[in-house]
Amino acid sequence: MKHLKALNKYFWKYRVRLSIGVFFIIISNYFGVLAPQIIGFIIDFSQRTLPGYQPKAKRAVYDVAVTRFIKYVEGLTYSPIQIVVLCGIIILALALLRGFFMFLMRQTIIVMSRHIEYDQKNEVFEKYQTLDATFYKTHSTGDLMSRMAEDVSRVRMFTGPAVMYLINLITLISMSVFFMFKRQPELTIYVLAPLPILAFIIYYVNTIIHRKSEALQAALGSLTTNAQQSYSGIRVIKSFVQEASMFHQFEENSERYKQQAVGLAKVEALYFPSMTLLIGLSTLLTIMIGGIYYINGTKDIGIDTIVEFVIYINMLTFPVSAIGWTASMIQRASASQKRLNEFLQTRPSVPIESSKRELSLTGDIVFRNVDFTYAHTGIHALKHFNLHITAGQRIAVVGRTGSGKTTLAQLLMRMFDVNSGKILVDGIDIKDIDLLSLRKQISYVPQDGFLFSDSIANNIAFGAMNLPPEAVRESARLAVVSRDIEGFPKGYETEIGERGVTLSGGQKQRISIARALMKQAPILIMDDCLSAVDARTEKEIIGNLKVYLEGKTSILITHRIFSLLNFDKVIVLEEGAIVEEGTHEELLDKKGIYYKMYMRQLREDES
């Protein structure tokens, strides 16, 4: 249960609803345990009307309410049949009252569990958004989806049905045993003799269920990951004719999940009949031992006592058999909550702290002796890196793949924090600036521009929803994608499908550029975002950027050289360090790495 302690805050939040639900459980069970006593009285009363009846040494002990009812009935001048009918009506009324309060019980506790499920899913999603890029590089999307959906649903089965049945069985067992002891203590001890065996079985089997539940949830996470990757990469799978291979992988994961599920089902299949067997054994003991006492005339046990005990045992059949089901739900919820706690208790390496300063930035950027290594791969991306970009400058960052270009953008936006050194913006360490405020003032076009399954207009306006529709069209014009959009039947309201699957690579890149341009941030970072654009469109975009970038600090990360855009500085990266720095003309005059890259590009363009 230690993993489920994380849910206490929810129980406290809905304590009123929970308390009312517990009250309804107690009331419904109270009406339930009164019925056997009235039935016992009916049998005793009927026996007393028979000729040759031998009165017992002492009268049966009943609940206070039942005792008052019996005194009232015995004082009536009704015939025995009328009294039996009256008692039957009371038993029916008790059953209806019990059913009514059971309905209210479910309306409070089950509804409470749905509120908790809602809150927990929100907490999980909110936590996902606070975790840093390192977390997402080490966790698969399928596994995260499984935790959000399956694990939270299993936890809900604990906060609702499991809690309800647990309180119900504790209440009903306590009340039944209490009245059984009041009626006949010795017979009660015999009847409850199988309970220690029951307790051992529950303890032993629960350990197995918990272990198997953890393995089952892990297998489900792998299965979900496999399916999610197959759906996302369906075009690659089809183009390489790997449908059979992917199906084989899914089949293996599905078989592993099936084996875990079947193994758990086998344990539970043994569990529930064991509960029923022990309940049946208690019933047999009641009839056998009670019958012997009655025949021998000892212990002052009559037929009414035996019938009353049998009814109590039958009433306990479902609660006791539900122990196994409830315990299974608790163990599954514990395994699921453990998986949720693993990341709910994860502290992001780049925390969002609202206490930091919110500033209006101009865009003066300094990388001071920055050193950075990716924790999940061990790649040393930047080594003693130093760079000063004054506000309003246009900077080009050029280099081969893996030279550390994208890392600059990631560190500037604090997707990761530097291992050593500092990054200053307007003279302030970015660690001392409110994280959200920092990112709001940076427009970023990533290498793999992500588009949401939404309209084109909403994708472009994603970072600036408060701007008018005219701003969307102007951004699209600057990104040279407006003609393409206007050619679609629904124009800017065209739904683009998951990850922009209905668009070409160039269209997706240009919509990503339009999204960044619409944000109107003082700092613009474009990370190799023209790779899928043809040469003519590329020149048009660069021409539009010349005007747009006036007064903005811009960093263009690329493996191509854009001579048409007048950069204030070009830096060439090699293995995480600056090997060349200067203007376009200065670097060509040096005839170094930049010159060779430029000449190679010219030959490729000519061919």
C-alpha cells in the first residue's frame, strides 16, 4: 500500500463525499443485518405457537431497534399469521432501504473516483509538460501513453470500487460478527475458524498478484510503444516492405502480454473459488455444530439461531469472496501507481520556477566558456565554447552534422542546462530568468518541425493565439506558403492530419517558419529549416527575411551557406568548438573550411 499513499491528497480533497459515502455504507449494512434477527424472531415466534413447545432458558438477544419492534409486535392482538405477514413487510422495507442507501453509496464513492481520475490525469499531463528534454529522450511515447491511460484507470478501480467494497466488507463483517457473538459466542468461534486460513491465502496470493501485475503493466507499455511506433512510421514500413517484420514484433510483444495476463488470470481463478470454498465450509460448520447442539439440547441453541447464523454466513459470502477481487484491484492499482510515481516524483533538471525574474529582452547573447555533454548518450557536444552576439545581429552557424549546431539552440532555450560555463542574455544568466518568460521571447524553428492535427491557421498561430487572422496570413506570406494554403479547398481552415501527414516536407517546413515569424519575438532561431525547400522558394524566403529580421537577434543554423542574406557574423563549428569566425567575405578570403564548403555547394548547385 506504500505506493498508494500518493492518493491520500485526493481522498482529503474529496473527504466530504467520501465521508458521506462511508455513512451510506454503514446505514445500508445496518439495515441488512437487521433482517436475519427478524427472521430468527419469526421462527421463534412460530415455534412458540406450536403445541408441545418447550421454552428456552433465556430469550435471544437482539439489536435495540429489533428488540423494540418485537415488544411492539408481541403487544399486538393480531393473529400469528398477521404478525408473520407484518414481519415480512418489515423485512421487505429493510431490503428496500438497504438498496436505496447502496444506490447512494455508489453515487458518492464511484463518482468520487471519477473526480480523482480526472484530477490525476490532469496531474500526469501537467507533469509531462514540466519534464525536460532528457526525460523524453529516455522514455518512449507508447509507455507514457500507457501510464496516462491504463495505469490511471487501474488506480481509479482502487479509489472507487476497491475502496467501496473494502469499507463495505469491513462494515458488514464487523456488524455480522458482533451480532453473532451476542447471539451465540461459542458457535461463532466455530463458524469463524476458517478465517485464519483465509487470511494466509490472501497474504500469499496478493504477493503473487502484485508481482504479476507489475510485469503485466510493463508488457502493456511495450505493446503500446510498438503499436504507436508502427502507426507513426507506417509510410517508412510500407516503403521498405517491412509489414511482416513489424507484425512479427507486435505479435511477440502481444504474446508476452498474453502470457502475463493469462498467468495473472490463473492466480485469480484459483483465488475466488478458494474464498467460496471457505464460506461454504463455514455454512456446513454452522449447520452441523448448531444441529448437534440443538439435538442434544445444549448451549440453548434453537432452530432460529441456526437459521439466523446461516443467513449471516450467506450475507458474508459476497463480501468475503470480494476480498480476493478487492485485493486484486488494490495490487494492480499499487503496481500502476508505482509506475506513475516513478515520473511524478521525477525532478526535472531544468525546473520551471515562478520566483525567477521576468524580463523584456533585447537579445544580447553571450556564451561564456560553455561545456555540455548529453547525459543519455555521453556525446560531448560543446567544448569551452565562447560566443558574443550583440542585440540585433544576424548570425549564421555553419558546420557538419554532429558539430554541435543544434545544441546551441537547445541550450539557449534551456531545453538542457550547461555542465559548466554560463549563457547570458542581456547580461543576466538565463538560469536567473523565468523559464517561461525566456522561451516566450524566443521564436524557434526546429529541424523536424512538428505540426498538430489541427487547421493550418491554428498551427501557424500556435505561439500567438491572441493576434488577428491577418497576422496569420502575413506570416504565411513571409514564409512563402500562402499560395499553397490558398490553393487548398478550405484554405487556412484545412485540417492537416497527424504530424502534418497531408502536407509535403517543404510545406511543413514553411508552416513551421510562419509559426515562428508570427510570434514576433526579439530572438529568432532557425535550425536547418530550409532543407526541404527548393532553391527558388529558398531565395524568396531569404528575401522576405531581410526586412523581417531588422532589429531582431537572429541565429540561422544550417549546413548550407546563404550568401544572399547579409550576416553580421558567420561561425563555423567543428566537434563542438568554433574553428572559424567572421563575415562571409572574410571567411572566403581565409580559404579554410568555410571556403571549401562554399565551393562544394557551388559545384552541387551548378550540377
